[in-house]
Amino acid sequence: MPERDDAFLRLALMSVEDLETHIDRLERDLADLEAGIDRPDAELE
């Protein structure tokens, strides 16, 4: 699974600040999904 290896390597090489930013975004996305917001562009349709 080379794509998984590439993704892991990309995360492993991130700075602590970049990794924290990435985690913050994932947590916000998860909170949005749990709240029922699954597509930010759905309002435009």
C-alpha cells in the first residue's frame, strides 16, 4: 500500500506546529460531521 506509506511519511515529516494545525482541522471537520454539516457547498445548490 504505497499510498498509505506516502501519507504516513508526509505526517511523520511535518513540524509539530503543522501537525497540530492538521489535527485541529480534522477535529473541526469531525465536529461538523457529527453536527450534520457534511458539505459546506450544499447551501449553494
